[in-house]
Amino acid sequence: MTVLAALGHALAIAGAMTWEILWALILGFALSGVVQAVVRRSTVIRLLGDDSPRALAAAAALGAASSSCSYAAVALARSLVRKGAGFTAAMVFEIASTNLVVELAVILALLVGWQFTLAEFVGGPIMIILVAVCFRSLARGRLIADARQQAERGLAGSMEGHAAMDMSVSTPGSAWSRLRSQQGFTAVSHVFVMEWAAVVRDIVGGLLIAGALAAWVPTSFWRHLFLSGHSLGADVWGPIVGPALSLAAFVCSIGNVPLAAVLWNGGLSFGGVVSFVFADLIIVPILLIYRRYYGLRMAAFIFASFYLTMTLAGYVVELVFGSLGLVPTTRGAQVLAPSISLDYTTWLNVIFIALAAVLLVRFLRTGGVGMLAMMGGTPDGMAAMGAEHGDGAAGGHVHHRPRP
């Protein structure tokens, strides 16, 4: 196979996977826009004011309804800490916002199988409980105090401007009435486009890497790496090596899912795939951001606790799903069919591309372009800008700065 042919094959696979999941991405980001348009940031901060079980449950629920961008989730968690949220609650919010979101669930079902979607929603809460136990029992006193002090310095990481913007509708009335208003339409369109802008790099990167791995790396390599010929060894090794592979991939958020499909086809265990998908919050760039946000000691603690808990969650999922007979017996993830046909996927894509076009036009007509330039700003800079220009934007009701 010539170099050009090899590149073409990899790109064809990446393109086919893109077409398979496009409608699900649009649906997920549209739903995220709806939720963020009616849930006010001040409400989130109030509910996450401590590390009680009630606050942790609220953090998980609100996280699942927020951004799926790992960088934005990490930045927003630091913003919550700075505004008085419990540290453990902020970490739980961060985990839920990247692992329990709708778009991740749908794309897992489309590319890998519904069992993996179910596993995410079983393993995610398990990881959250284990993380809460780790932080509440081990991260106390000086470690938390030093981390909060470092957070107050407001050092920039990534997607700070995006995390600092509160685009919820502030007019009075029920959630439904606010959503139906012109301001609600604007808010949904702004969240939708900015969610895309936040994660498109990782989605494209994940699809291209997945296409290259599927086209160029022989199955025998993966089978040796994952100990596929040794059932018990593969089950034990999978949840350990899964997060390590995520570290090496440098891809986060839902960009991990195409890679997960390739790894599943290559022989990674069921629990290993689950732990791999969970590991988007400990890739190297985000670890460096943790160091800037909270200091070296807390960054090391976050890494160690997240790695341990996602591995343990992978083991629990493997055992539970294995005992219930829910682990797929075949490895047929959708990565090796570089073709597009006129089926339900095509019709869904046409419908949701039309929806995306409507939201994009609304975004462009209501000052959205200027917001894109602010996505990477510092959190304090965004607050200062909001104070200078006032709360109003996009019709005077969509707030672009953290609510006091």
C-alpha cells in the first residue's frame, strides 16, 4: 500500500466515524444548550457550597447537564472553588460533566455498543463515590487550604473565558417560559456554538488518531499489548493500562470514544475500555493545568486519586457486567467500514445539520462571534469585562461573566 493510499484509508475511516456520530453530537450539544440556558450559575454555586452527600449528588447531576469539554470542565471547577464551593463537590462536578453527559452516552452506543453506555452510567457514579471517599478521608487540612490559596491566584489554564461565561437567561418566569423566549433561543444558540468550539479540536484529533490506528496498526499488536490470549490477565491488566493509554493519546472529552472503539476491537477488556474513557481528566495537558490551578501537591493527589478510582471503577464494571452476561461477546465497534449509505443515520444527520444551521445563524446574528474571541481569556479578565460592560449581552439577558 502506497503512502497516499494508506493516508486515504485512514481518512476514510475517520470520515465514516464522523458521519456515524454527527447527529448525536448536534443533539447532545443542543440539549446542553437548553439546560445551560435555564440553570443559573448562582444556583450551581449555592447547591455545591459544601462536601455533604447532598452537595455531591447535586454536583453530579449539574455536572451531567453541563459542558462536555474537559478543559472547560476543569476551568469551571476551579471557578466554583474560588466562589466558595466545596473542593470535593467541584471535583465531582468536573467528573460528571465529562463522563455522564448525553452526547458521550449516544456516541458510545453508536460506535462501541449500548453496553458501554450503560457501563459509563454505572461506572461513573462508582468513580464519583470513590473520589469523594478519597478526598474526604485523605485530602484535608493543609492540602485543601494550600490548593484554595493557589486557586485564588487566578492563573490561566485553558478555556477560562468559556468557563467564566454564565449564559443563562435571567428574566423571571418558569424554566419553560424562559426557554421559549427570544433570549432563551439566543442563549441556546450561544451555548451550542461555543460547546462545539470548545471540543472540536479533540473530536477531530480523536477521529484522525482512531482512523490512523485502525488503518495502520495490526490487530496482533493490540492483542499482545492487552494480553488477549489470557482471559484473567486481560481482565486484570485492562483497567490499569486503559488510563495509561489515555495519557499517551493526549485526547480528551468525547474525542476519546473513537479511540475506545479501536482499542475494544484490538482486544482491550471491557473494564479497560471504561477506564480509558474515564481518563480524559488526567491527560498530560490537564495535569499541567491542575498544577497551575492548585499547586504541585494537589495536582499529584488529583492524578493519583483519579487514576486509582477509575481503575477500581473499571474492575467493578468488569465484574458486575461479566456476572450479568452483559459484556459483549463480539468485538464489532464501528471503525472499519469507510462508507456512507442512505440509511437512518443519513436522515438523522440531515435533520440535525438543519437544526445546527438554525442555531448557527442565530449565534451569528446576536453577537456570538465576539464571544468566541473571549473563550480563552483569564477568569479575572472576564469578570472585569463583565463589570465594565454590565450584565447584559445578547439581548440584555444572557450573562457572559460569573454571577456574583
